[in-house]
Amino acid sequence: LDAAGLEWVVNLGAGDGACTPGAHFDPANCLTLQEGTHRGLFLEGDAPSFSALQSSIEALGPAGAAGHRALNVYVMPETIVETVADALPTSEPALLKVDIDNADCILVRKLLEVFSPVILHAEINPLFPPPLVFRQRFEGQEEDIG
């Protein structure tokens, strides 16, 4: 493992940066913005949520905020690997968290072709419990690419 990579957490769907218990628990935000144990690469497409995320990062002060990278971008299967690779200095982050509410499994598959996270955290849909298999198509996508 890349020891420097273990400093990093990738958070796709970082929301407003909150670390709250319950249904919206975000372990990546907790490790980076609350506990301060890891550096964060945050991707958030929603402008108001991204603004709140930036405020959370800035509240850490210059020294705390310097270790984080935040991108206000909507990701797609065709762009996800390049977007993350351009901003992340390692291929072995400690945590990869994916929760963008749009075909998370497809994005996870694409990312795992290039990245080797120690821990993978992906949103599930409890309406489809095992052994049922359900994979959402990417919104607006004509054919299945995953």
C-alpha cells in the first residue's frame, strides 16, 4: 500500500460536508472535516450544497483547509476516472465513498479499474435486499455501460 495514499479520502456526493448520525451519515465527511484524521477530495454537483461544503472546509482555518480539495462538478461514467485522477495524488486512498443518487454502482466499477481503496463505502437501496440484484442506469444514458 501507498502510505501517502492512506492520508486521503475520496467523497463523491459530499453534500454540505456535514457529519451527522442517522440516514445521512457520511463517514468521509466525518474522517476529514470533523475528526481531521484524513485529507479529503470532495466532489459535489449541487451548487448550494457545494457552497456549504466550502464553508465547512474554510472553517478549519488556512492550515486545516490546505489539505483538502473540493470540486463543484457533476460526474459521469465517461469522466469520473479522469476527474478523480487529476485531483488525487494517489491510486490507493484509505476510503472511497460514493453516494450521488445516480447509478453509483457504475461509477464504483469505473473507479475500481484504476483505484484501490482500502475501504469502499457505497449507498445501497434497501428496497432491493439480497439476493435481488438491481443496478440503476446512469440518468439519461441510452445503453448499459457497466
